[in-house]
Amino acid sequence: MLTRIVKMTFDKDKVDEFIVLMKHNSHRIRAVEGCLYLQILQDQSSPNIFFTYSIWEGSFYLHQYRHSALFKEVWNKAKEGFIDKPEAWSVDQIIEHKRDAVNESAE
């Protein structure tokens, strides 16, 4: 598995356009073969900064998506609002802690 995090900084006047763009396309991205999870996050202190957090079955699937018509369509529209160069990381999970719902209910 591969986790992809992308940070994007938008012109404040383009924030609403980006939110609409992602509301209309996030389900399409999530439906791409190999995409296991997708989340769009907005920074609390700088609401013009967004992150995409996605989990992929592997780098092959991410690469395939990044060369798709869907990616080009969404990315080309999104980048119209950028005021800074986007940053991206492909990372591997090392440690995961989840609250155990069974044990939590017993407390």
C-alpha cells in the first residue's frame, strides 16, 4: 500500500471553486482502480490550504491514475487557483493505532 499526501495553496478567491470541484469529482477519483481511500482536508488556520490524503493499492495504481484523463481534467482545473507550488509525498505507513471499539465500550 501507498499513501499519497498533496498540499495545495489556493488564492483565497478560488477556495470555493476548489471545494465545488472536489465535491463533484472525489467520488470519481475514489472509484479509480487501486484507490482504497480518499480524503480532502482543509487547514484550520489557513483555509486556503488543502491536502488530499489518499491510499492506493500500490505505486502502479497511483501512476496509472496520474496519467489518466480524469487526473488531467481535475488537476488542470485545480491548478488555475494555485498561488504556491503544490507539494506531494508518497509515504509508507510505519505505525497505526486505532481505538478498539470493543475495549472502549467496556470502560
